[in-house]
Amino acid sequence: MQMIIYMDDNIDVGNGMLKIDTSEKLQDALFNGIWEESSLLLVSGRISGLETLMARAEVIFVSPEYYLQHIEKWKDHKPGTINLYADLHHQDSTRRMLEEIKGHSNNKKGVFRLRRQFDHSSIFNKALGDMLVSGSVFGGMKNIYAKSVMDDHAETGHLIMAVRFEGNVMAHLEYTVLCSNKELLEMEWSSLNTVIEYSTENQAMSYLSNDKRQRVKLDPWSIVENSMIVDASLQKEMVALMENMPFIKREVS
């Protein structure tokens, strides 16, 4: 059995999957053995008592934030059984754009821009995941400059990061947190002869729940097939990112 632990309710649910988003559903799945009938479990990381189910999973997929917040939990799991997923890798449109960028950036010279607008409380998870994905496309990071302004009471904030990757690729990552039901993601790659753009204003937006919140859905099977296996090297990279971005540990509450 494979298990995806999610924090934001934005993963598509299909056949052969079991979604557990309440403590009652978790207890029912454990008591009646319902989890055994599903090839893939989608489990909310916000409910308590996940350890029993996690111990029965062959492979677990978590976000960078969840992994770092619960790092002590993973010591008893076999190497290669814990995987990280960042949403840019698992949305159909953004994944295709990243593939296009790789195809047009052989000389690794250009500027990558990313802008997000969302109402999630965890700016850490978005930024860390984006940095890991960007590094997988452009190589190691040489310099990071960041500035953030947060208003915890108003639940608003801004974060801007300027990053220089190996091979002279420059990246500008901008995040705006505000009270809104709408999620915006924009990306642009600019090089000498190529400009590639993507925006959720034009595609990949959908209604996810009855409250009409617009969310960019993630493909669960892409998470299973394309996530990053946690090893010593990846863990070291995440720790290094945290050390370069200490402000990002402050979350809008």
C-alpha cells in the first residue's frame, strides 16, 4: 500500500484510492481494514493518529514541510520508502512547462520567474518545494537573497527571493499571501531566443469543493511515479535551504 500525506486539499481523487480526511474515517479504516482494499491512500496530515497507518505503508509521499516538521518519525522507516513531492512537478501544465524549459535551456543561460498568490497559511511549503524543483531544473544554487514582510494578524504577507543557479541562470520568486479563495500561479522562462509563459489564469484552474475555492489540482499518480526519494543528499539540501532562508520559518497564522 502506498500513502500520500497532504496538507492542502488539492489532490485529485480517482478510482482505487481511499481519501481519509477525518479522525473518524481513519479509525474506521484501521478497525475494519478498509485501507487494505486501496492501492493508494490520500491522508490528511492534519488529523492525529497517523502513525499506525504509516507503519503499514510500503511507500510514503510527503511535502517538504511535513517531512521537516516530523523528521523524527522517519528514522524507523527503511531507506527509500519516504518520498518528497512539490506541486510544480505534479500539475499537468506546470510539469509540461518545466520539460519545455529543459528542452530550451541547454546552455543554462536565462531568467526564470515565478509568482504565486494564495490564501494558504504555509508559505514555507510553497517556497521550499519551488526551490527544490527549480534546483532540479537549473542545477545547484550559488546565491540566495530574500526579503519578506508578514502581517500575522491580517494573514497577509509578501516574500521575494532572488536566486542565482549554476550556469548563470537567475530566478525571481515572488509570493503573496492574502485572504482570498483564488490561487494564482505564473511562471516565465526568458532566454536569448525563447520565452515560455504559463498562468493559471488561463488554464488548470478548477472547482475543488462546494465552497467554490479555486485550486490547482495535483495528479496523485504523478506524485507516486515522479517524486524525489529522500536520501542523505536531499535532506542536506533541504537543511541548507532552511539555513539560507531562516525568515521562511515564520508562517502566517
